[in-house]
Amino acid sequence: MKAAPFEYSRAADIDEACALLAADESTRVVAGGQTLVPMMAMRLARPTRLIDINRIAALSYIRDDGETIAIGATTRQCVVERDPLVARKVPLLARAIPWIGHAATRARGTIGGSLANADPAAELPLLAITLDAVLNYRVDGQTAEMPARDFFIGPMITTLPTGACLTGVRFPVWRGAKVGVGFHEVNARRSDFAFVSAAAQVELGDDGECKRIAIAIGAAVDFPMRLDSAEQQLQGGALADAAVQAAVTDALADIDPLADLHASAEYRRRVAINLAARAVADARSQAQGSKNHAH
Amino acid sequence: MSENPDHFRFVSTDRRVREDRRFVVGKGNFVADIDVANTRHVALVTCPYPAAAIKSIDKSAALAMPGVHYVLDGRELAEATLPLMTGLDTPNVPRRPLALDVARYAGEWVAAVVADTRALAEDAAETVKVVYEKLPFVLDAEQALQAGSVLVHEAHGSNVLLDKTFVWGAVDKDFADSPRHLSLRVKWGRSSTVPIETFGVVASWDPWREILDVWASIQMPRYADQIGIALKIPVSSVRVHYDVDVGGSYGVKRGIKHTVLVGYLTRRLGFPVRLIEDRLENMRGGDAHGPERLFNVDVAFDDSGVIRSMKMRALENVGAYAGRSPFQLGKPVGAIVGPYKIQSVQYRAMAVVTNKTTQEAVRGFGQSPTNVAIERTIDEVAHTLGLDPIEVRRRNMIRHEEFPYTIPSGTTYDSGDYHTVIDKVLAHTSYEDLKKERDRLRSAGKLAGIGIAACLEPSGGNAMFEALINPKITTTTFMDSCRITVDGLGSITATMHTTSSGQGHETLVSTVIGEVLQVNPDSIRVTRPDSLNSLPSGTPVGSRMAIMLGGAAFHAANKLKTKLTAIATHDLGIPLERAIYANGEVYDRNAPQDRRTWADLVQIAHRNFHRMPSDMEPGLAVSHVMQVPTGGKLPTADGRVQMYPCTSFEFHLILVTIDPDLGTPEIVCYRIGHDCGTVINPKIVRGMTMGGIAHGIGAALYEEFAYDGEGQLMAQSFMDYLLPSSHEVPPVEIIHHVTPSPNTVLGQKGSGESGYLGAPAAVANAINDALRPLGISTNTLPIKVSVLGDMIAAARANKGH
Amino acid sequence: MRIELNVNGAVHELEVEPRTTLLDCLRDQLALTGAHAGCEHGVCGACTVLFDGVAVRACLMFAVQAQGTPITTIEGVTPGPGELSPIQDAFCETHGMQCGYCTPAMILVAHALLANNPDPTREDIVEAISGNICRCTGYAQIVEAFALAAERLRGANRPSELRK
């Protein structure tokens, strides 16, 4: 399983990378390589040129921008996993990242790589959708941004323009005093891609009612899906189990889940409902118990 | 551990495994590590369809690429070589390394490209243009049996390779006379051992010496023979290097088609040729899949749960071709009733071809699937009667005092104490407490079940299933051997004559010889000569090496001890009865100061011929070639035969929970009682059992070579073929017992398959116990999360949950 | 392409194709055959090396990407000819292997874990090795090797009479 031949360049900065990308359609960037390199080994991906962006220091950062936490595209997943700022301000990320692959793949895999790859079962796209993250990219010498909702449109398909390269992602920070998170995924073995996953973040008001809620599911359909109708239904309420179950069931009634070697469509639908409810319950409990943000 | 630790000095003691030293520093000698000058590399062109006629192969683009030396196709290879050896008498189902005219499974090898590097060979393989004409195909074994089915091999006239029924005892009468009957259908999904190292081989032909050197990651009886036969060269022109370390095999590394391929290429092209399968080649076309077996079991029993008679039909989906694999239906005959006193048995063994990857021998050689069928059945018998499953097993089990015990199919089990092993496990872990824990989990909302399996590990590897299944085969031996020399300065060197894949055979040999000669095993060198310098060996199959290699080493050491004693008594001028051999010295019982030391004896044997007894060869070289204990007889006309000489025993007791919403199973308690007779090296045996259990958990829950409706293998890589990681294997406690075998030199039995033989059955029984309150069951392995989840949801919907 | 690789403390100048993985480069060009190819698609972990002390899959990196970062292989943690490190010796003591194919990778994972976590729990060890598949041992004796190595390394600086 040796990759097909390719040329290799190291980009010194993002514009050099974009220029190389624009010059040839079958050029790709490589960051962590944890997904791209196996595809190349199996000759399913055959770029004629790889642009290595690992050394562009400006793409590796974790910053507190006030309203958001900004993470550079080539920041390693393991760095985000351990970062205390992220744990405080975007606890859902800290909760979910340990579920990505294995320690050895998180050591190299990047935040941007996983987002750009857009695997329907991947954790980071799910979190980006749940939290309404904004993705930044560079193309033709210009920086642009795109909300996560507009970014993931199919299995491994994004609206990233040709010749563009992701530069970073901003995760909004929920500032309330009682914020909690929940994350669940189910798979055959612990570190596999999920059959179904669910993420939730809840902010409770002083009266214990739900002030704000975000729920999304992953791996069930072609891209991560926010449960907008469930959120609307549950907002302002007490998030009782029955209400959550009903809201989530309604929201998922009409989806057309994926069926494959690992799980049937019915399994995905049913378990999506179950995991979404569990994620909300976890988030609610944590919000009730917390004075500040979650650990 | 030995029940009599004082009895042995080295055997059964906690010794390190000497092979570990080279592995921990990365200095194993794996085939891909071997660097032979001028080697070129092979990559395969494979058929994308499950069945297709090969109309043409255009090699021109490949041959034009720099660094590419050759493109070999099936026609050229078929004209120069004989088909690969098959076990059954099926001349119209030939098997070849490269497809000839017709490819019969997706992934079958159609052409081989030889280039300066593996990467270049892969580049070139992509440019080879094969024109195929798609043909109809069949994937399901029951469909392949039907009249009018697509034929995988037209000339054979049907898809049936084997259909043989054995009747041992008065089966019909026993069924008629029994008050109770039960039928069960059990499906063992296609899985295999899938070692982390793929198969690889390097072959180099020396035309002046007329020797074909072969280095391979091999575990195969008659490997050199099969190479010689296929390449039409004398076997004395084949030199297989047994000092290659094999990175795991557990049965499957037979690689004969790879070897014949590179063997032909090196002779044709004049330089060494190397084929190391990549993982894709291995999974689809390496011909290392394992059993895919459908059982129909019927039992006749009484109200106390004692099973009088059993009928079993085993239908095996062999894949597109068959080498030795149909014999995997025959080996379980040697333990067809498991540890139970079932009085009569009807067994129908059927093997069919389909358009799937070819199957190879897998750890246990069919015993583990058969154990699932037996153990699921006995659980269902217990449940039907409302009796405890352990109690029903006890009632059926052969008792300690009844050994040696001959089962209906003709094999005599050597020894065992099944009831004591069970007692010991339950003394270690209270069955009542386990049931309470199960009930507590159930009331907390989980599904929970206790799983039990009691199984035998036939060991000693006598291949009598060959003659049983194919009466044209008259082999009644499965040898092994050991040679010991003491050199002129007194060091001991022993030889063993096969490759190993982690079983610690060098440690085994040195320990046994050290025990007999009463010298430190660490001082004994163990080497592996090549096949031209070796005595016969049946290789590590059939859980045989402790018995056969251990036995050969034991006998050779005793020959040496006898010779040393004779030299000493002659030189001391004393009668033999007065000689005491101790720690490498011989002394006079009546006058202990009169002795000959090891150095003295070496001096006499190597240099002082005038002091030697008459008619004795000088030097200190002995060897022993061993026959299988209890072996030597062909099967009777009604298919009774002594299969393996020994039976080890294992009793699994586990607790499994299932999340009812997700269908995810978790093993929360694992106990195994294990009796393999005298344990030669405890670290090795423990490792085997732990590894076997992990392997069995994989087969029960995670691993499957699943095919889609188009004949494509869906699990082509490790992303879809799921191997258990450390998270999937629970902590296991092993409770040991020793019932020595009367048939072996130290009382040892085999343990190479331990854990694997019973774990799938235990997991299947545990999951069924967990599902029982919902009124559902499953008898299809692997038991997948999604399937469990859907079953549970449907059952709860029916019950109004 | 010409690259420089820092392997086991020595700098090597090499000519490689971009598509040559770090694994193949180590094995074929530097004769460091302790890292093994098990799947070449990043799942089995048999190719593990330490990249700036962190365990990574060498089959998922092209050699050209590895320039400038210190790489450690099993050969680099072996003290000297005929010698075993405490971790290697612990693996021998517990028989934390059988065929030896996954073993160099497991040992490097142990090095990386114990450098950061000198007193790992069983869960820590199980998690650390969960990215490395072993088909022989069922993991039990490997976990024991990690625990024994940790214990010996923790006690290594203290005179033996004072231990326990």
C-alpha cells in the first residue's frame, strides 16, 4: 500500500499554500495526515502535489477573543484536548475530543484537518455545528468566514471554495453562570468512528429553566444535524426527561438515516433520539451542579 | 501451576521465555527484515468481480515502465507448475496462485508484477489492463447447495466439495426412545485470525547448486514438499529457512500460492523475488479467511437434562477454492460430544464452494465453531427444562474416574477432571454472588446475563481427519523431532525443525532437555536448521508442540542420558544398576566419590575412544523422531478413529451486560478454569489463554469478513474488520488445575488454542441469558451492536415497553 | 528529495521520494527494522515511533515531513549491545509478548507514558495501549509489563534496602 507518486512542497505561509492549491486542482494540503495518508496509501486519494502546512506557525494557536475561543487550523487535537482555556470556555470540546481516534492520532491530527475532511461520523464537525462555530479560510489572498451550518453539506463534502485553505475556527463562548455539556457516541469499539453521536450544551437561568440549548446529532445522516425544532420546543422549559424525549423524537421523525455495514437506518434513528436525550440530560445535570463552567 | 512443584526442577517453574530478549529490542527476524541482495518485489493485479472470465491481459504499459521486470499471468504459471495441493479428492476444483481463465472471487490474483521496488510494482500493477467478462456468482452456502445454483467450478458439476455423513451408535433408536427433543440453528460468521504481520515470502533460486532458498512467515505442514511438487523440483532442492520469526499466525499462514508464485519467478528471472502482502492483498486475496459455518443441531434428552443422542449438520462455506480447509469439518469429530457422555451421534459434514475468498486453517481447526453449537444447545436444553445450566452440564459430563473415555466417534479422551475444575472456579467466584450481581444489574435497567462454556482442546495434532474425510489418504503419523549434540567442549545444542510464531518453542525445548539432563536450561542452545538439515516436523498446528516437540526433546535427552551413563559405567567398571545420574554427572551408588563429571564424559566421547564401550559411536549426538502417542491406525469402515492423543479442558464463567437502548455489550467479569495437564512454562500457557480469549471475544462480537450483495468484501481493511483492542478485553482470572495426561512424557497437554475454543460460546450464552427475559435469542456470530439493538427494540415494542 | 532526519540522536542525510513513509524510510534506508508494518493505514500501531517523545504512527507520515523533529525508535531506547532497559526487561519478566511483532511499538508507548505519568493506573495503561493491536497476548501481560516497569522506574533511584 504505497501511495501514488506526488510532488511535495512546504508552504512558508498561508498565501503560498493557497497559490499552490489554486495552481492545480489535484493539489492538496497535508497537516496531520491521519486521514489523508491512509487514503493515499490505499490510492483512493491521489494528489499530484502535497502542500505541507505544518510549519506555518501562524496557523497554530488557541486564543481568547472574548466572545469566542479561536483555534488555528493546524493546532493539534491533543493540544486542544489538554488546554485549560478550552476546558474553561468551550467545555464541550474538552469533553468530546478524547473520543477522537487514539492518542497517537490526536498527537498529529489537527482541528482544521478534521473539519475540512467532514466525515459525517467525526466529532469535530458535530461540535462545530452544535456550537455554531465559524470557520475561517483563506483564498486568493483574502480571508473569509463561513458559519458551520453552511459549511458541511454532505459526506466528506464542504462548501470550502476551490483553492481555499482553512485557517481556523472560532467557537462561541457561553457566558452564563450555569452552563453544562453532554456528549455521547456509540460504536463497536471505543475508538472507532461513531455509529451515532450526540452533543448538547445547556444554559440554565437562575430559576433553573432552560435559557439556551443547543442539540445536534452526528453519524446518522450525511452531515451533523442541529435539532432546531427540539431546541425551540425545549427553550424556557424545565428540561424534564419526557419533554426532552418528545422534542428530540419529533425533531428526528423525518430523517433518512444512513445504513451500512455497521448499523441499520432504524438503529441510527432510534439511537440518535436516545443519545440526544442523554446528552441533554447530562448537560442539564451539569448545569444544575455548576457555579461556573463545567470541568 | 503444577500440583507437585517439588516433582520438577525446571518444568512448571516461572522461567522467562528466552525468545523475548530479541523481540524487546526489535531484533526479531521477520521476513520483511531479511535483506537478500538483488531482490525484486511483487505486487498483484486482482480481479474486481466475484466471478469473471479473463478475456485478455495487456501488460504492455506495465512493461514499459522503468524498473519493471516482468508481468506473470495465470496461463504461463499454470503451464509451468502443478496445481496446489488439496486435501479432498476434487480434481475438477484445481487451485492455483494466479487465476487461470476464470477468476472466482473479488480480490483473486490474476497477474503478478515484478519491479525494483514494491511502490513501482504497485504503480505498474495499476496499468495492467485486464478485460473481464462478468459471470454469475453465488455467495450463500445454502443457495450454493440448491439444484440450479450458479456453479463456481463448472467442471465439478456441483458446488459440493464434501458431503459425508457419519453415524456412530443407535442414533435413530436413541431419538425415538427419548422423551425430549430440541433443535437449534447456529451460524458462525466468517472471521479469521488476522495476524498483525501479513504473509510474506522471499525466494531465491541458485541454478548452480540447484537450491531454492525460501524465507517465509510460514506455519504449514509439508511446506517444502508442496513447494517441490508444485514447482516440479525435488524437495531436496528446496531449502526453507526455519529461523524466520513469524509475526503471529494461529493457523492461517499457509502462503503456498505466494510461495509457488515467487518460487517460479525467481527460477524464471534469475534473481531473488519477494512478496510481502499488503493489508488489502491479505484481506481480499491472501486466502486466509476462516470458517463460515452453519450448524443444525438436534438433541434427544430426558427430563433431567441428560442428552442421549445428537445429530449435527455442519455446512461450511469454503470460498472459491479449497486447500486443507474442508478438513476443518473433520477435526471436531475427535471431540464431537465435547466433555459430555452423549451416547450416539450422527454428523453430516458438508463443504461448498462459493465466490468468496478462499478459507484457511484457523486456530482450533473448526473446534471453536463446533463448541458454540454444542454449548448453545446445552444451554437451551437447561432453559427448556428450567434447570441450572451448570448443573445440566455436570450431569452430562464425563466423570474423573471414567477416563480414559471413548466417545462414539472412536476417540479416547486421555484424562480429565471436569467437575473439579468447575468446583474450583466456583470456589474462586461464587455463582450465587454472580447471579445476584446479574439481578442487581437487571433491576438497574440493564440487560445482564451469565455465560457458561465447557469445552475441550484436543491436542497433539494427529491429522487423522485427513483419512477420515478422504479415504484415499492413508497417513497415520504426524511426526516431530529433536536432535541434541554435545560439542567437544561440553556445550549442549538442540535443534527444532520448524518455524514458530510466538509459542516459545526454544524455551520449551531447553526446559525439557534441562529437566531430563538436570542441567540449567539457560545453558542449552536451541537452533533451527533449515529444511535440508532438519528431521521431520509436523509444524505448530493442532495444539501439538508441547506434546510432540516436548516429547521428542524428552526422548532425545533420555537417549543422551543413557549414552552418558553407559560411557560412565564402562569407564568406572561398574554394573549399570549401581550408576546414579545426577546434574550431568554419573557416580557409583556404593562409592559416590567414584564419579565421572560432564567434562570427563565429553573427553571420553570426543577424544578417548579407547575408553568407550564397544559398539558405541563416538561423539555425543542423538536424535529422536516421534510418532503421535495413541496414533497409528486408520479409521474404521464406519468412520471411527483415534483423533488426537490428549484433551485439555476449559470452563468459562462470565457476566455480560447490555445497554438496552444502545445494544452495546460489555463483559464485566471473566473467569476461566483451565486444565492442560502439566504446564511446562506457566508464562507461555497464561499468555496463550489470555490471547485466545481476546481472539474469541473478537469472533463473538466484532470480527466479520462481511460481503455485500455484489460479492464485494466490505471489511477490506482494519477500519471495517474490527480487532479487539485493550478496551474490548476485560481482565481475566485464570483458575488452574492439572490433570496429567497418561499419554505424554511429562503429563503435558496442549494449550495453543485455549480460551479461543470456549470464549465465543461463553459470550453467545451470556448474551442469550441477558436477552431471555425479553423472549428473544440470537445464534448468529458475530453478535453486532446494531443487530442486538434492533432486536431488543423490536422485542420491547412487542411487549409494550 | 534530499532530507535530514534526526533518528536516535544521529542526523542522517537521505534521498527519498516524497511518497516514502517515515516507516519505510526507517526500515529500508536506515536498516532500523524494529518498527513494523502491520496495516499501513494507521490502525494497528505496529509502526509506532516517538516523534519528539510522543508516540505516533510512522506509516501515517511521509519521511519528508519528519525533517527537523527528533525521532526515537526501539533501537534508540536499547542501552547497548546485549543490554535491556528497565522497560524492556519488565516486558521479559511478565512475558508481555509472544510473536514480538507489536512489541517494539508497545515498548515505545510505555516509554512515552511513563515519561509523563510515572504512576499510571490500570485504566491509564489500557488507554495508552488502546491504539496498538496485539493478536497474541490478549493484553494482560502487556499491561503487567507497564505496571512492573513503572514500579521499577519509580524505585530506581532508591537503594534497594529502602524499598518496601
